[in-house]
Amino acid sequence: MSEQQPAIAVEQCDPDDLIGRIRPTRTAPGHVVFVGTGLGGPLRLTLEGLKTISDADVVVLNPDVDADLLAEPEVNQDPHTPLLLAGDEPDLDKIAQLAGSGLTVAWLVAGDPMADGQAGTLACALAERGVRLDIVPGLPKASLALTSAGVSQGNGMWRLAQDPELVESQPNIMALVRVEQVSELAEQIRQRGLPADTPALVTLNYASSSQRSLESTLAELPEAVAGYEDEQVAIVVGSAAQRDPRLNWYESKPLFGWQVLVPRTKRSSGVMERRLEHHGAIPVQVPTTSVEPPRNPQPMERAIQGLVDGRYQWTIFNSANAVRAVTERLGELGLDSRAFSGLRIAAIGHSTVEELRSWGITPDLVPEGEQRGEALAAEFPVFDDILDPINRILVPRADIAVDALVSGITALGWEVDEVIAYRTVRAAPPPPEIRDSIKAGRFDAVVFSSASTVRNMVGIAGKPHTGTIVAAIGPATVASCEEHGLRVDVVPEHPTDIELVDALAEFAAARRAELIARGEPVRRPSQRRTRRRK
């Protein structure tokens, strides 16, 4: 097994240590499942692939599969599941022993296990050792490359050759190679008799947000990739290289290629990042705060007991973190959403509502319009000593006070128990290269999802460059940006993560249309240095 260290916190073990220590999660015999992961993250995994990873007792990663894939929220993999990193010569005897002990081993490979040739030899070797096998197909690299480049495959039968990796039809040839192999490939194709002026399409870093397609000819292929190093390239030679511009769906996404800074609390859901990728952006998450347990856990323990015992008429959640703090503690006690039976629930913020719904809870009261404590207090019912059997309200919160909410509720006749459910701790500064990129304007945009992310990011990393597009989720976040001297370019109509990213995408599309109308080249904000904010 490889000595490479994964980027996420996983339990990386010696296979010998696992045999006999891990109990199988099912009574069926153990086996090895090769899972094709496609390219480019969890959204390229099939549903069967996601389920296989979630159900596995042990996960094995091929070298070309990033361990960070397992940290994605869509994957739903237990972070304590042992992870083995397969090197160039994995110890198949040890893998066979794991399967033989009754464990299910999910072996992750890039692309498709069979079409991309990674699993065939391994599967045969394991079968010879008596291992039961299963294979979950993935999106083949060649298919992803052609589709993301907008090349239609409907003009003839394409077949996969083994060496080099060619997909060939008459009169089209496709190859997946590295940049340094392009010159040799072009010569091989010319020796097959194709004219030098045969159309060619070069797609660098195919199926990624840094993809770039260049139209060329067979003779000019080496020149087309000159200056690029250590990049994966998809080459199409023939009539299919003259793609219909209307099919350039991937590189024409509004945020395609944009590097977008996402200051977030650790353990965030990833919804914003997925939406950015949907619009073609490259999200770069920078943790600005982490959520920690309260220093004194006793008040929270008493509040949880009071919640279970029926001491409260209402519970007010003002953040998704507060919901998680309460529900995780209930889960530790073996309780579920039935613990809220008889309680009325109020929530502030769309992310808070979604977190409650993930637990099967629909809040009774959510303020209309602006999602702030004052807005909830303005809509909250007055305590009625005849209709309300209990006058006490639980407000689990961060270690930052919510005075406006509490004073407003208290004025309505309710008694409020404020309990610190979690602490927000400013994260350590990001690596120097990230800080330098923030200040130098190498990020195209930054999306702020709360006022605290503005304060904390400026505190640990400095202010974004004046040329960076700033998107803020709502009025409080806009005010925080302005307090720190940042001009806000984008504010969504409704304060949700998805609408914030969609508003940024609309801004980028309008900006592109304006540049084209003025006859100017379309460049990302980070590529433009001549105009500065005033």
C-alpha cells in the first residue's frame, strides 16, 4: 500500500490490523466491489457507486482517485471506515484476506473499471485467489471527454483501442494522452494516411472546470499544446472535431473557469460549492470558523433534559449549527425527532429550516422576509397565561449573544432560557499561497454567506483585491462588507446559498454579454487588471 497521505482525516490502516478487528456489517460473504468514480467529484458517481461506498467495511483508493472524494457530503461515507491507499503494486493477498474474513471492500478507480482498463487485471488476480467480485460501472474517461467538449458521437461507430487509448471511427480518431505525447500521436495519425489539414480539436484538462478546448489541424497539434505541461489532453481528429458551437455547453457556463473563494464554517454542507460547480466555477473553500462544544457542557445538558421532560413551550433555532448541536446530543442519548413532540419550533434562516427538515421537523414559525432575530420577535405570539400551558422558551445559541431576539421575546411575556450550545472559534489563517491569491486578485469572486464570515476572513486572510467580485447573501452580510471597505456587487433576492450562487452566475452572464457588446475580449475578473474599483 502507498505511503501517500490523504487530505482528509481518515483511518489509514495496515490490512493485517483490520482482519478480525472489524466486524462485517452484514451476514453475506465478503467480497470486493470495483467502483468506477468517473472524473471530477461526487456528482460523477452513479447512485449504485454512492451506495456501495456508504455500505463498505473497507475502502481502497487507486492512486488517481482523490481521497477528498470521501469527505464530500453526497458520498455519505463513515469517516471511521478504514481507508487503504493502493500503490502501483497493491498487496492483493491482503485484500483477499479482508474479503475472506467477511468484509465488503469497495475499491475505487477513476473512470469506468473495465472501459478504462484499471480493474481487469486486478479483478482476474483476485478471482484466482477465490475472492467474490462485483463491479459498479462508472462514467468512462473517453465518454466524459467527448461530452464535455461538445463533440457529438452520432456520426459513426466509435471503438476503443487499447494502446494508445484511442477511440476510432471513419473518419474520426480520438485519443486520451498527456501533453508530452501529442507530437508522437500526431505523427502516428499522419502515418495512417490522414491529410495534414484534417480538423483537430484539443481539449486540455478535459471534464474539469479548468478545461480548455482549442481548434486546430492535424499538422498544428504540437504547436497547439506548446507551453502546456503535465496536463491530460483529449484529441479528436476528423470531421467530428468541427463541433457545432451550439453544443459547447460545458465551457459556456456563466462561471466557467472562475476561481471562487468560499469562506465557510468547518463542517458546512457543501451546497454552495455544488451549485458553483454546476455553473462551471472552481470553488476554493477557506474555513474561517470552526464549531466547538461549549466550555461548560452542564447548562446544555440540563436544557436537553428539560426539552425531553416537557419543560419548554417553544424552542427557537437561529442557525443550522444550533440545530446540529441539539440533534447530535439527542442522537447520542438514543433519541430522535420524537423528542420534539409537543414542542413548537421557530427557525431563523433558510439553512436552519433545511437542517430541521433533514430531521423530519417542519418549523411552526419562520419570519417572512428578512431572516433576522428582530423579524422573528416581531411575528412571535404574545404569551397568553390561559392558552399557553408553559411560558418558558429554549434558545440554544452560539457563544455570541442574540440580545435583540431575546429582548423582543421577553417583552412579549415569555421566559427565555438562553443556552450556549456551541462555540464559534476563528480558524487558523489559510496557507500563504491562498492569502497571497486573495490579496493579489487571483480569485475571480468571493461569496459571503454571513456577516461573521466577512469579519473572520478579513481577520485571518486580509481583504479581497478590489478587482474581485463580491457576493453577499443578505443585508447583515452587506453591512459587514461595507464596514470592512468592500463594495458588494451581487445580492440575491432571497438569502439562501443556492440563490446567492445563482445571482453570481446571472451577474457573470450579464458581464459577459456587456463585454461582447462593447467589442472587448471576454476575460475573467482575475485576468483584468487595467480597471480598478474606485
